[in-house]
Amino acid sequence: MAPPLVPRMHLFEIDDQTWFPAFLRARVQAALTLAWVTHIPFLQSSSPAALVAHKLSSHLSTTVRDYVFIDFCAGGGGPTPSIEAHMNQELNSTRPDANGALEPVRFILTDLHPHVEDWQKAAALSPNVSFVAQSVDAAAAPAELVAAQKRSGKKVFRLFNLAFHHFDDPLAQAILKNTVETSDGFGIFELQERTFLGGFINCILFGIGICLLAPYYAFRWRSPAILFFTYVIPILPFVLVFDGWMSSLRTRTPDEVEALLRTCGADPAEIARWEVKSGRDAFMPLTGNLNWVICVRR
């Protein structure tokens, strides 16, 4: 794949700013979660979350149950609860373990800024989803969090769903260094890319979709404010489109991610054991692509 014509730029996103109101941030994050979990029949082959689950289970193959998946940037929960549901459903129907058992794969939600109330709701819906209520820094994973998985005989696989582009290069390298030293795999999944179609046009279409669906979600969530901030003062579609463009310019190619991994400062012998795979899989014609990087320790 040819590198993008536009160099990566670490620009700001409105949703990241401390002055952006929390109730609007919650709606922006809810809209992004919808982008992950929505499956429109005849238009989409699957939801992006279902595609992530399939990529992980197929790439890790018979070893998938050896891992506990920890989302280090879970936000309000994002796609991870949906990924868990799709993965365990797929495994239960196609791949029991050697003894015929159906041991579920577990997922843990963490974040630098925990969303405990949202995570409690997700955990209540599935016994395979849990969370860490305390702040967790992806560049300095708590030793006990990692050790607890090791004691249970599991490997640690880190998830970064629509998140890795938020880190500047020094922070990204620090996170990768900590990953190499404490974990056994990681996956980076993005819905945008640094291209005209996959970035600029894709974000405009997303903004249009939000405007069309606003009445439905205003009714479903009993929130007239969604209509006000979509149609009267269109803050929500503006922020989603603007931040989408900034995210696209921030998004790294797989080669750029691997370059950070190889220069993250961890023991070179350990880094050499990490195998990098990447790709782009369509879930919707023309603009809907899941861009992924999956790395595992061999």
C-alpha cells in the first residue's frame, strides 16, 4: 500500500479539550459508539465491532482463549462490549476448545479517566466484561492488573479502538514500550485513514448520518437536547465532522506504527519477538473500512 500523500499531523480535537462541556462530550462519544456497533442490512456486511471480533479471533486462531483483552482507552465503553458479545458468540458456535468446553473470552475496560457508571451498565449485561474503577495509564499499566491475568494463566492483549491516533509520538512510544514489557499482544483499530475518501468524505457522510438519525436517538434516549444541538445550534454534527477530519490527519499507517514499535526503547531482543500484521477490511461500500494493526509476541 502506497503511503498517504499527506504527512501525519498531530492536530487538536475539540472533544479532547477540557473546556468542551461534559454532556456534549458524552453525546459525541455515544455517536462514535453507534458508528462501531451499527449494522445496516443491505448496506453493511457487518458492524465494525463484529469485524474487529472476527479479525481478532481469526488472527489469534486457536490461541484466542489464551488471552484477556484489556481496553486501555475505553472511554464510555465504546465498541468493546459489542466486540466481546460477537467474539464469544462466534467462538461458541464454531470453536469449542480441545475438551469441548466453551470457555468465554474476558474483556476489561480501563481508561485514564474512568467512566464507571457507563462501565457498570456494560458489565451488568455480560459476565465477561469487567472494569477497573481507578485511573489506568496505558504508558504505565498497573503491575497488579497484569499480574492478576498472569496468575489466572492468561496472556494480556491490549486494545486501542479509535484511540491510538490520540497519542503523540513520544507518548505512543512510551505506551508501546510498556506494552512490550508487560503484555503479549495489542490491536489498533481505526475507522478513518489519512486519505481523501477514507478521511474527508467519510467524515462528511458520518455527519449527514448523524443529522438523519438525531430524531430517533433523541426519542430513544429521551433527550430533546440532541435535537437542539443538532438542528438549532449544530454543535454535535460540527464536532463529529471536524474531529473526524483531525483524527484522519492524526491516524498512522501500519508502517508508521511499526516504526514506533521498533524504536520504543524496549529491549531490542524483546522487540524482535513481536510480529506485526495489518490490513484494511471493508464493512460498507466505498468509504466504510476498518484499518487494523495486530501485533503479538512470538
